[in-house]
Amino acid sequence: MAASSYQQSSITVQLEGGKTFICKDVLPQPGGVILDLGCGTGELSAFLAELVEPHGYVIAVDPDTNRLNLAKETHRHVKNLFFVEGNSNEFQGMGSKKYDLIFSNFVFHWIPDKDKAFRNMFDSLKAGGKIAIHYIDALLPFITTSFEVLNPETAEKFNKMFCFDTRDNIDCMCRAAGFDVVSSYYAYDKTVVYPSVENLLQWLVGTSHGVFDLQLVTQERIQQLFEKFGNPPFDFTADSRVSRLLAVKPKSQAQ
Ligand SMILES: C[S@@+](CC[C@H](N)C(=O)[O-])C[C@H]1O[C@@H](n2cnc3c(N)ncnc32)[C@H](O)[C@@H]1O
């Protein structure tokens, strides 16, 4: 249930933002070998696979078995895409120096040991290979408010699930692992609009791995939400700050 909610509702935030990042900054080359770290239900993995075909391929890993199963089922027709269980500490091809690109969309804020994740990625890239990390460094205000109003009972549990760090610290960790940072910036170019309360609720269920509890959402709480946000459609575009990091493994240091 949470996996399919994620698949349907991630289109608004994760998918659109990820595609913009890929087409604007990441620019994967045909023939490339890509790791999609934390692929979720695999929509962006399939998008990447299309960009590197016919000779390139994508290995997409995620620790959430339900999301991975749904990804395998949904994208089974994509011949150059392989879904494998894994995470930032253990993934297919770790240490292999075979990847041209490691892409990770809306995952880094879930990773507790980011130093280790950077080292693992560094060891897995070819010389000259790059990482493209798209993440948030704090909960977006509309999410915090939605939880406070609709699900105050689960808000603390949800907040504790994340491992936020500042963009400066993340850039430092990236450099410490040996990468040259090509660009690191905040982007505000994502449209985040929920046409109805139902759309917003579905997104909250999906993105919280099921922590957001629909049973706790009363009419009274929905009314309070309208008082905060106005009537739907809810347009949170102005709230939608994300961080984008692009870094390269230098050719000279690579063994
Ligand atoms: C917000 S989803 C993003 C999924 C996908 N990248 C997308 O853009 O739709 C975050 C994903 O990161 C995965 N994840 C959490 N911790 C992880 C870790 N340590 N390493 C790799 N993936 C992780 C979760 O299971 C989840 O599917």
C-alpha cells in the first residue's frame, strides 16, 4: 500500500525534480554504466536507462523490498535496467570502479553515515566518473505543517526518521572522500501543486513509509489545514527548496 502510494504520488516532488536535475546538470551519456542509489519504485531508473541505451545500463538499488518488487514489476520491459536489493553501505558493484555515474534522488537525507556513503561511491566509480546527489537539508515547511495539523501523534516519529545535514557539511564530506565538487546549489525550480486534499494525503502516506496515519485525519483537522493553506489546489512551489550536488572522481587520484 505505502509502496504504490509512493509510486503514484512521487510524481509531484521526486520525479519531476529528479528529471529536471538529470536534464539540466547530470546529462548521462549513451553507453554509460549507472548506479541509481535508493531507486524507490524505479521511475527515474527507467528514465536513466533510456538515456544510456542501447549499450549502457542501470543498476538500481533500494533497501525497501516492497518498493523494489513494485519497481521490478512496473519496469520489467526495460531491458537495460536491473533492480537489486541494496543500500549505501552495501550495493552491487561496490568497490568495483565500474560506474560512470552514481545518481541518488531524494535519498541522502535518509542516510545516517554520509561519510561512508561518499567513500563507497568513490570506490565504485571509474576515474572521471561522477556523482549526482539531489536531496533536502531540512523538512519542507508544508510537510511539517501538514503533519502538525493532520497527524500530530506521528509527527515526532516522522521527524526522527530523517538524517539531515547542512549543504556545507555535505560538500565537506564529499571533498573529504576525494571528490572534486563541480556544483552545489539550492534549486527552487520545482512545481509542487496538490490539486486536492486526497492528493496531499496520498503523498504524505507514500513518502513517510506509511508512518502518516489516515485514520487520524478528521474533518476538523482538514478544516484546520484549510485555515493554514487556504482551499485546494495547494501550491507549495515557493516552499520547494532542494539541494543539488554534482562531483567528479579526479582522474589523477584514481587507481
Ligand atoms: C524519497 S525515496 C526516493 C526514491 C527514488 N530515488 C525517487 O526519486 O523516486 C527515498 C528512497 O531511499 C531509500 N533509502 C533509504 N535509506 C537508504 C540507504 N541508506 N541507501 C539507499 N537507499 C536508501 C528508501 O527505501 C526510499 O525508497
